[in-house]
Amino acid sequence: MLNRGFFLPILCAALIPCAAFPAWDTELQTYLLKKEQGRIHEAWDVLNALEEQCAAWRGSQFAGVEKGSAAGVCAWASAEHLATAPFPWDFRRPKLIRSDILLFQTEEVPQERRLFLTGFLRGALPPLQGQDFRASLVSWRFLERLAPETPEMFYGLGLVYTRQGNTQAAEEAFGQAADKGSALVAARRERHATQGRAEPSTGFAPYVFNSPAWGLGAGARFWDDRVADTFRQFNASASFATRGLAQGRAEWMDGEMLSPLRLVVAGDIGVRPQNLGAGSFSWRWAQAELGAQAALGHALLGLGYTLHSASYSGLPVTAAGYGFQALRLELEWDTRERPELPSQGFRLQLGQSWAVAFSGGASFSQSRARLSGWWSPGVRTLVGVTAVAVVSQGSVPQGKMPDLAYDLGVPGVVPWRFQQPFGAGAWAFYRYTLLSWLRPGVFASVAWSGAGLAQGGRPHWGAGIDFQFPLQRDPRAVPRWEVAVFDGAWVFQGGMEFTL
């Protein structure tokens, strides 16, 4: 176990005998440190062991330990379990959390200890289970006056600011913790420098979606950002819909084998219905990808190879299918402080691909550019803008022409309604956090779709409202639904929005 100095300044300042807490300080320190190091599965094992101890304490009515403090620690452990569980449903644990919090609030707990646990607990709870950033921040600020030299107090303050979306205040708090020798902040900064700023997690997200193009559907996605607690990632997803959509994808990233290079292997297969106005048809495809990435600070350079095969059935397509191999070059510059839930920064993505057809068609190339920016004028508000363009040259197969909705991501657009060799769009949104689990927003967009850069056609305008439902504390998958008018047509659609 790690050195017990993590919580000792608080415990002993509270005049609680340190021997009365044989595991709490070390177990919680170990859990947080392993999380910051990216060793999420080892952290999960530590949390499970602590919860087994909590189950024994609950069974004995917390006999032999200081009830209030023990209940607070157990409530925190259960909150972390509920917020980071790979499977988000757990109908028993919320009841345990409420029971532990009630005991923590009604039993006598030394002031410093109560502030310390409240600061961590209220910021750790999921949105629907009592999350209260204000109560957490107030506790940390009071504790700052009582124990200003405790580095992990500033770490806890920075953690809450991060979850709240106040990245500037979070960095200031983490900086103060680092100045006081915080091992947690040191591990956090080392992980950011070597593995990126995204918070690693593992999870499973089932969802439903609706689209005028595909009908009502359902899908699921599983991800593990640290397979066996190494810098390896695995993602898999599948979805089905009533109008003939069926697709699946799997992706593996290995950042250990040829470190610092990241190797990427991916494959997807599926069938999609499409409508070009003159008639509808089905597009079946299979694709395999192999690539390598190199990260340096905010920059990411990628080189990849793609094998693609597709076939059509139905009108108006006359060709039976096509196949090609392509070389891809990608460049990215990303300054987002929190990629899974950005509140400031920008992201520039550039891509170029050159494809050579196997048979039945000529070669083609595509150039892509995308620039997105985020700015948070207040804790509850978020403003974002995006501009994107895809330019195709040569004989581009219908299935690889950029679609305004599916490929470019223009909000309020029905998939496969606007699919041409050239596509471009720009949009802006404003979002307000009305409740911890509800973020309504408004957006406006303009887009072009045509035969080429000089034949982009008339602009298509759109505007609408959308609703995000961040039901988890650290959301990687956020339900989003929108009502919009685009190019004179009303649109209602939605589903799950994956932030990474």
C-alpha cells in the first residue's frame, strides 16, 4: 500500500485516532492515484475491495468504527462506483448512497473530516443521484481556510472544477496542488503528456435513435480505453433500424508495441438505405483500415491504408459495386482541455486520401478540413462554432460522396438527403446547463452540396433546438435530440452522441 500521509493531515487535525481508520486513507489514495495514472482496472479492484469492507460495516451497523465518517467514506466509494461503472444501470446502489449520506449527515463528524468528505462526495455523485458542485466547492473553500497546506484539498477542488467545466479554475487549483507536492497532480500531468488529455474509462452504452432516413433504431457501444491497464484501446459498436439499416464497427489502438507510435486497426461492415430523389437503393459495404499515429503536444499526425468493397441493389444505381484501396494522410491540432466534454479550445483536422479502384471505375481523391472551437462565457453556458468542407476529385463512388449529415455532421440535416462530390457547412450553437442532467441549446447552420468546389450550388439554411441529457458524471455517450428546420423541411431526430 502507499504511504498513509495522504489523509493524515485531515484525520489528525480532526483529533481522530489515525489507527481508527486502518484502510481508508491508503485505499482511497491508491484508488485516486491509479485513476490518474490511467490504470483504471486496478483502480476498480481497489474500489471493489473498499466496497466489500463497506458492506461488512453496513451489516454490523458500523460497529467498531466512527459511524459518521465511515458512512461518508462508503457513500463516496459507492458514488465513484456508480459514476465509473462499465454498465450504467445499478438499482441497488443509489439506495445505499442515500442511506450512507443520511447517516453521514446525522452522526457527529469532526468539522475538517466532514468538509473533506463532502467536497469529494458531492462532486463525485452522478447528476441524478445528488450531484451538487456548489456544495462541494463551498466545502473545499472552507477547508482551505482550516488546512491551507493540504495539497490534496486543492486537488479535490480542481477535480470539481473540471467536472463543472470551469477548466481555467481547475488548472489554477491543480497548479496550487502541484506546488505543494501533490502526487495525484503529478500523475495526472504525466498521463496528459504521454497519453492525451481525455479521461480514460471503460463502458457500455445502449441507446435508441430515430431518423427520417432510417426509422426507429437501437444500438450499443462498448469501449475500453486501457485494455489490461496498458495504453491500448478497444471500441466496438452495432446498430439496427426499421428501414433497413444494419452496421457494426470494431477498432483497436495499440500505443505500447511501437511507442511512441500508435498503431490503429479497424473494420466495419453494414448495409444502409439511401434515397437520391429518383429512387432508393441499398448500399452494402465492408472496410478494413490500418494506420499509425504520432502525437507531439497538441499535434497528431496519422498515416493509414484502407481496403473497401461495396455493392448496390435497387434503382437508380446501375453499377453492381466497386472496390478500392486508399492511402490516407491526417493532421490534427487539438487544444481542448477536456476532449470528452470541451468547454474551451479548438480542434483543427486536415485529411487527404488517394484511392485506386480495383476494377470498374477510375481513381479518385478527397480533401477534408474541419475547424471547431468552444468557448464557455459562464459556468452554465457554452458557445461553439464549426466549419467543415470535403472536396472530391475524380470518379467518386456514390457511397463515398460526402453527406452533409453523416460525414460532415451538420446539425438538423436528414442523412443522405444531400450527398454530392462536394460538401461544406458551417454552424454555431449556444447551450445552457439548465439542470445537471439537462442541457438545452439552439443552433443555426448553412451548408452547400454540389458537383464540385465551383459548383457548390445555392446555400441551404437551417436552425433548430436540441436537448442533451448527460445522465452520467463523466459522459462519453450523451443522448441528444433535435427539432429543426433545414432547407424548408421540418426535422425531428436524435440518438446517442459519442464525444470521443
